[in-house]
Amino acid sequence: MYKIPPDKEIKEALIKVLKKYREIGSQKLLKKLVLEELRGIDRYYVVSDERIRKIAFQINEIKIDMLKRKSRREAIKCYICGGELETVKVKNLFGEEVPLGKKCKTCGLVLERAGLAPKKYIFVYRK
Ligand SMILES: [Zn+2]
């Protein structure tokens, strides 16, 4: 048996955890700590890393940084907010437009090459 916590409870748990630790350099650890908080409300709660990250993105007091690594897979959606990516193009020596990397239309995350993936997420409490 499991239950899905509402956004509001995840938001509150996130703020509580990050207020306490100030900075958490692992999405896995953040999930563990948030889930501990949520299980204090209901022990059947489950939540995914991705949902926690997307809710954290909506909270002004929380800043998300991402370290990148090379990947063979091309990025389809933004690794921070899930937003749409646009291809950044530059002109080469011959005046031709060539794709350089990608940029998120929502949060501004820049991928200098299309083949980059998240290595590590860092969640910081701003206040
Ligand atoms: Zn984004």
C-alpha cells in the first residue's frame, strides 16, 4: 500500500529540510530527508526524485545547481525544471549556422553540448 503526498506537503517538507541543512549536494539524499519528513505525516507516502526536484524548482527560497557530465544521449527536456530546450546556434567561419548546445526556455539552464547529462544536483537554501 502506498499514498501520493500532495504538492503542498512536499513543499513544506523541502523547506524544512533545506532550512536545516542549508545545502544538499545530492538528489538522492534530499529525497531521503524529504521522505523522512513526509513519513512523519503518513508512513505510506512515496515520492520520486524527479517530483521533488520539480517542486523544489517552484520554491523561491531554493536554488538548484547542476553539475554536468558527458553523455551519449541527447537532452530532450531540461534536467532541472523539465522545460522545453531550444537549440543554440552559432555561425561558423563560413557563415553557416551550426548547433552549439541547448538552452532551457524556462529556467535558462545551458547545455554547452547536446550530449550532456546531470552528474549531480545541488540544492541550496537562499535565505
Ligand atoms: Zn529548465
